[in-house]
Amino acid sequence: MSHRVVRRLLRSRVARPLTRPASDLLDSRIRRVSGRQDRPLQKDVARLRADLDALSARLAAQEDAGKRFAELAQAMDDSAHVLERTARLAPALELLLGHRLPLMERAVDDVTLAALVDEVRTITAVDRADHHVAVGYATLVELEARGLGRIAGSTENVVGKLTTAPLLDPPGDDVLEIGTLFGLFAAGLHRQLSRRGRSPRLTIVDPLDGVQVQTDRSGNTDRTAVPVVEAVVSQNLRLAGVPDGDARIVRGFSGDERVREAVGDRQYGLVVVDGDHSARGVAADLEWVEKIAAPGAVVVVDDYGDPKWRGVQAGVDAHLSESTRLGVIGVVASSVYLRAD
């Protein structure tokens, strides 16, 4: 049968009743697919849509991760460039600081720093002790970078003294330092007191015989190769900006009658005992200090509890065991702080 005949048959009235059931069946299936009658298919479509959404989200996350990876790679390249430049500068830094102030010598770790801040806060009861410690640290580094010689003591010890003594608000502005080495600590103390609106007047006692002198140890040339002499102390005071009229240097030992007579012309609101580290020497200094300390004066004894200088704690403890004007305030980084009544 030709296709023309079939076409005419389908168009005829006779064929229409035969094709209607097929059309109805197709319409019924379409309704089942698109309508509510085929719920399993709807669930499949919903699951497919959810899977597509999840895939889209993963693709977006991968794209974001790719961007972050690219940023990290760039940061690593930048860091490598900085490290390379730093490595090239290392010899110059060693020449600049290495022979006088090794770069890592004044570094301080987090644990030590936290302990120092806590100790300062405990005995001074000040807010923002961390800020005061940071200022004291900056003072130490700046003075040693510019001055001659060094400040004796560990970083926490020096920063503790520079920070704590001024915060204890000593009465009066006369300051006595027994044992100065190169005068840099005295200069730093002057600056720290000035920061608090004080007008400090320094009296410095030291034999200044060319080397650091201790009764129980032989004198050696300081590792900085700078001589312990009056000219160096004077230069450091000037470099730190201490006015000429704010400091006097009395050469000699604190036990010399001549020195005691020259120094005993006033009472001192702040006294730093850092001279003879033997037990007998420390006890003798404290006995003298009791006579020249103003009421309420702050007395700092350096290297208390330091195992390298056991005589210091022995001398302090022996003195405090007897009748005395001095009472313990507290200890910060191997310095004990006393208050005169």
C-alpha cells in the first residue's frame, strides 16, 4: 500500500475512531509524568535538582579554594623574597651590631615576657603593665645601640628595673646608684623617671678604675672592649640627653668614708644597690643606705636570687633579719625592691 493511500485512510472518517485511543493514551502518560500521579518520578527530579545544586556549590568552593591557593602562593613568594633580602643583609647587621650587641642577646621569649609583665603588675598595681614594659625595653635597646659599652644584666632584669622603680613612685627626685659600669643604666633610669614628669638628679658611685671590680672575682676587660672609666660614663649620659646639672659622679667605693661623706649630703628617694656583690659588701651598703634613704624611699638591690651572685641574696636576707627600716615590696626578674619606713 502506497503512502498516499495510508494518508487518505488516516484522514478518513473510518480511521479517526482508531487513532483517538492512541492520542488519549499519549495524553494520559504526559499527564502522569507532569502531574501528581507519578510521584516516584517527581522524587527523582527533586533528587537530581539537589545533586545539581550540591555539585554547583562544590564547583564554587573549588573555585574559591583555587583563588586562596593562588593568594597563598603569592604570599609565599613574597616571604621568600624578604628572606632572601634579609640573608643578604645579615653580614651587614653582624658588622653593625654583632661585636657590641649581638642581635639575639636582647631577644625575649613569650613566656619570659609574660612572667615579667605579671611581676611588674603585681608589685606596682598599675594598669597596662605590658605597655610600661614595652617602653622600658625600647629604652634598653636604644641606649645600648647608641651608647658605649652595655648595661649589665639579662634583658628581663634590666627592663624590670627600668620599668618597676619609676612606677613605685619614689619620694623626691634624688637618685643614688651604687655601681654603674658604663653609666647607661643610670641614663635609662633618668629617662624613665622623666617620662613620669619627674626631675631626677643622679648621684653615681663607682671606682671607675678601668674594669668592673668585684671583691670576690678578678677584674677582666669587659667583653665590649670599652674601659670602665669616668669619661665613658659622662659620654653616655650626654648621649642619652641627661643635662650636665642632673648628674654627679663620685669616684670610689661605697664603703670609703670620703665617698660616704660626699654622697651623704642629701636624702635619696630612690637607691639602686649594684656594687660589691659579696654578702658582706651588700649588707654594708644596705646599712649605709638606711642612713641616707628618705622616708618612703625605694631601694633596689640587683641580682637578688641570681645563682651567679649568691652573696647578694645572702647579704640582703642577713640585713633584713635584723632591726631595719627596710621592708620587702617584692621581686621582679632577680631584683628585690624594698621600701624604707
